[in-house]
Amino acid sequence: MSSQGGVQYSKIAEIKGPLVIVDGVESVAFDELVEIQTTDGQRRLGKVLEVGNGKAIVQVFEGTTGLSISGTSAKFAGKVMEMPVSEQVLGRVFDGLGRPIDGLPDPIAEKFIDINGEPMNPEQREYPRDFIQTGVSVIDGMLTLVRGQKLPIFSGSGMSHNILAAQIARQAAVVGTSDEFAVVFAAIGVQFSEAEYFKRSLEESGALKRSVLFLNLADDPAIERIITPRVALTVAEYLAYDLGMHVLVILTDMTNYAEALREISAAREEVPGRKGYPGYLYTDLSTIYERAGRLRDKKGSVTQMPILTMPSDDITHPIPDLTGYITEGQIVLGRDLFRQGVYPPVNILMSLSRIMKDGIGEGRTRADHQEISNQNYDAYSRAQEVRALAGIVGKAGLTGVDLKYLEVGDGFEKEFLTQGVDENRTIEETLGLQWKIVSLLPKNELTKVKDKFIDQYYKEQ
């Protein structure tokens, strides 16, 4: 039985979790878009997960609640899921499937793009360079974000990662160019209050007009979560490679995405991997993360900051573990600092940005940037050792230099790490603070910095 724009089948063999199994199908393709119609005329979208032996397994985005085997039909559209894109998507708010939820009409589409994206030709990739200023000292100074990079934030439940994400979305800019900068923000499985916070935060700061928001809420079907990051990245790629903009994509929370993947995998009765996640979790995550970068001869770029909450703060959990393999570094938020009221509570000793060295230095930030960053890292690391020692022998048993290091540790956390939620520091202010912290030490302790920089920037206390 055929109908306009597709083939319709009414033989539903089984409904299992988020999946519908359709029997007696022919010439159906993997990933093809399906419209499920119920007896009362409701329509739900889905896509084909598996085909074989005349059966098709369809994943229903809005979930299968209320569907019955009799009276439900499936119409196969003969095409994959596509996102309508144009410059009009800027300043708009969509749901997890890319449908407008801001009360405005659908944006007029320039073209429709397959949400699974096209793989970038590795030969055409340009190496990530150019500094992105987030206005957050600890990121700009020591974990620099570079255009075309993927730099995840590893957090724990209840910590201030969403506040940090919203701050970066408001403040991020490519310094020294007049190129257009856009933010694509995808919230995956977040609470309504968090979604409202992101929306309000971007609206009030005026950053919404250069942003696109995708909001998949916690009470939306889990299956939608599989689509949300893909829809968001499709828009980001269009803005970057078709319109030549620099796009920062923030995806929060990738843990919810992986949970949705596990749910589907369980419904398909696949053999589970570590902690019940499917064995292809690594490959699946890479299809999202690898959609960042720059292309030769194209002006734009896609930079990603995925955020994930580590279950019970465990960095060896499969999601952060695999994410760390695919991305270029990580920013780890520390529970201890968070409890002390430090914002942003970045544990600098567990964090790194692997391609920071290529985005900083003369002509990009400042010639002394790498060295002063190394010196701060070294001093803070030594301060932690001294704190541990002081816990054993007491402050009275410490040397004069050790006491200086304790001061550095406190200064680093209270002055450099800590900043206001709306405080947007320039790179000069950030580097100035880094010099102020290490200037608490005598000059002969500054072993990571050239003498010429010490003469130029060291501040006698």
C-alpha cells in the first residue's frame, strides 16, 4: 500500500521499548526516515536501525508509549533525516529534533542537510590554530581553547559546569579578527530550569542573536537525545563551511546521550560492553566529536566543548574515558574546589589542552604565555605537595620558601581561578594575574621562565 512520498506498511510485528518492528518490508534502507501513524491520527517520527529478512527495526523518536500493534502503520519516506538550514536559524530556539519552540514560524530553508553529516576528508583538514578568548582566566591562561579544537569539560553531578558553559557561550570570541562568531548550544536531557537558565542567560547578554539553541529536556523521550547533538552539529557545519563563521558548539550533557544509547542497545538485546554501554560507544562518540575542525580554503571553523558529568566523579568511567581518547585534552572540575566555593572549580593538575601550544605565543596571545603558564602549573603543583607536608609536620616545620609556596597555592585559587560569573577577563588581564601569583616567589624559584620575561613582568611584592 503506497501513499504520497513513501511506502506504507501496516504489519507491525512487535513493539519493544523505543523500537517498533515492521514485518514484510522491501527495499528499505538503513537510517531511512519513518513516520509512524496511530489509529487516532497521531504521527511520530522514527528512523530505521536495522533491516533484514523482510523486517525493519524502527527507532521511534517520541517513544512508543500508547502505541498498539493493531491499527498502527509505518510510512517509509525513502530519505534520511534532514535539517532545514539558513542564516535565519541564528537567534532561534529549537527542540531536540530541530523544531522551533520559540513561538516563531519555521525558518525559511536555504537547503536541507543530512543530520549525520559528511565525513571530513583528512587531507583537507587544516591544523587547529588561532586563540579563542573565553574570558575565563583558567581556560585562556592555562588550558587555551584553539579554533577547530574539541576540548571537553569533565564535571560531576551538582557542580557548576552549566554556569561555566553559559559564561563561555556569552563571552567567547576570536580575538584580533572581525570574522563573525556564532555559538550553537545543545542541551541534552537537561532539567527545565537549566534550559531556561541557558536561554535567559543568552537573551539578557544579547548573545542570543548570534546563537542557536537546541533544548532536549529531561522529560522528552530519551531517543530524541541521539538526534540532538547531530542536528546541532549540522547547523554548526552549515554556519561554518557555507557562511564562513567561526562556530563554538557546546553540548551538555554527553552522559545523558550515552545513557540513551545504552537504552536503545538494551532494547535491541545487543551484547553489552563495559557497564552495560554498547561496545560501539567509542565509534558512536567519535561520529559526534570528529565533526569539529577546520577545512583548507574555507574560512569558517567548528570548535567543540562537550560537557559530561562523570558518574560518581569517576574519571575512569567509560564515557569520560573514551571521550578523553577522542578529544584534544580535557578540563576537569574538582569536587574539593567546588566545596570551597571556588568558581570555576577547575582542577588544573588533572586538566590539559593538548594543542594549546599552537594557539598561543607571539602574534596570537603574548610571547611569554607558554612559559608563565608552565611556571604557574609548576608552582601550584609544588604548593599541593607543601600543603600535604604541612598536614603532617605542621606549618612550624616548613622552610621559608615552602611558606611562600603555600601563599602561591592560596593566591592561585582565590585570585586567578576564582572569578565572577559575568567577569570577562582579557588575555592581558589573565597573564598579568599569572605573573602576580608567581611574583610571590623569589626570582631564583622561577625556573620555567626566561630571564628577559622576568625582567619585563616580575612584580616585586
